[in-house]
Amino acid sequence: MSFHVEAGEIFGFLGPNGSGKSTTIKILLEIIFPSSGSAKLLEKPLGDRGVKRQIGFLPENPYFYDYLTAEQFLRFHGHLQQMSGRQLSKRIPEVLDVVGMRGTAKYRLRSFSKGMLQRVGLAQAILHDPKLVILDEPMTGLDPIGRKEVRDIMIDLRQQGKTVFFSTHILSDVESICDRVAILNKGNLLSCGRLDELVSVESKYVDLVWDRSPQQWEKWLQEFHAEYISQGDGLYCKLIPAAEEAAPQFEDRLQKMIASGLSQGGRLHSVSRKSETLEDLFVRQVGHLESRV
């Protein structure tokens, strides 16, 4: 694979289990080493110690010394980043507040829930004010409020000019905050770019709900190649663009179908256009999951 991440953006790294997301991150951080190829972080080759001091990292399954308090844990990691005691005394309460853990500095980690531990892990990743923050599945174990708070933290980091690179399975989070995304499968990069470039904004299909069905509705649906969904008091059907049908042609077919239905005594309740989502793109590109062995 080959891709780049722009400075000051939130970059989403997507892929099914076993696709190589964590492996890529571990290579970038020199936790493991590649058999071939090369990579750069902050425009310098891997291994540069000055660059490593500017990186914050939260692994997918972080290990915590649970006999430590939150403050002791953060102070330990701060010393690894060569932060002074005075800096840490000021910074630790700030980051605990940022991740929604105010007042927990003196509590031992063994008393924390999984979500609380995830927040402390995020606090250590941003403790030393890094330029680049790499997060491997940062939403793991968080409730909806916690997920929103983590999204807000990422957005705030971007507003500060920092770069956020994170992997996730939660596509709705990616759609809401990411500037660009990459989709990975079986170690191969399938696509990379801005969401509005990758996801089609044209209609994927149109749902039509009729309070009263047109006369001879079965023949009418066949005429316009619409799918029958259900019929109660009215009719719910779906119109899908054909493989080679251009957007104007599809729109013309839709309008003719509506006009024809109304002329046959139908009463239209609603027309709902459905555009492609990131989930549609993901499923279309990755396809059915096979064995990772």
C-alpha cells in the first residue's frame, strides 16, 4: 500500500478485522518491522527520536499497571517523554479534564471501568502535546456519550493544528469527523481520499410510498422497472438506477413513473431519495468477508 496523510487533518483508517490496520500502525511506530518498503513520519524516516517525541499513541488493547493511580500512570508516561515534574503537575489535571475524568487522579486504575481506562489511555496519548496522535480503535468500550466526547477531542486537536490518524469499525464516527479516509482489506489499499470524492452523492435509489395504489399497480411497476416492497392500505416501492443509466435518465424515469401513477388514481404520500453512504462504499469495496488465515 502507499498513502499519505496531510498535516492538520483527521484521517480515518478503515478495514475489516485482519485487514492490516494495526499491523500498519505498529510498523509506523517500529513496534514491529517491515520485510520491505519504507515509511516516513512528519517527513522523516522511521526511527527518528525527535519525531517519536512528537507522537502520541493509544493502542487497541492497552495494558495498564492497575496498582497505579491515574496520576501515577500519567506521570510515568510523562517521564518517558522527558516532561519535568512541574510540567506534569500542571498538565495532568488538564488532560484528565479534557477526557472527562476530572477528580479521578488519586483513584487506582483497578477500580476503573473499561471505558474509564480507555479515557485514561487517551489522556496519556495527548499528555505531552504531540503533533501527531495515532489512535487504534479509540472508541472501544465507550458508551455513546463517551464516543461523542472522543470525537470532540479529535476535532479540538485538529483545530489546534494537530494531525489525528485513527482506525475504527464505527463508520458513523468516520463520516462525522474525518477529512479523508483509507479503506484497507487483506493488506491492500482499496481506496483513499476525501469522503465526498469516494462516496457518490447521486441517488442510490428512491423510495416511493403511496397512500392509494395506482390502478393495475403490478403492471405499472413492471413498466418502470420498480421493485415491489410491500402493500397494505397503500403501496411502498423502490426505484433503482440501472447499471448504465445516467442521472438525468433516471430522474426522467422517476418523474414519468410518478405522473403515470397519479394519472391512474394513485395518491403519493412521499418520495425519499437515498444516497450512497460510507457503509455502502465499504461493503461494495470489501465485499463478503473470507477467512483471514
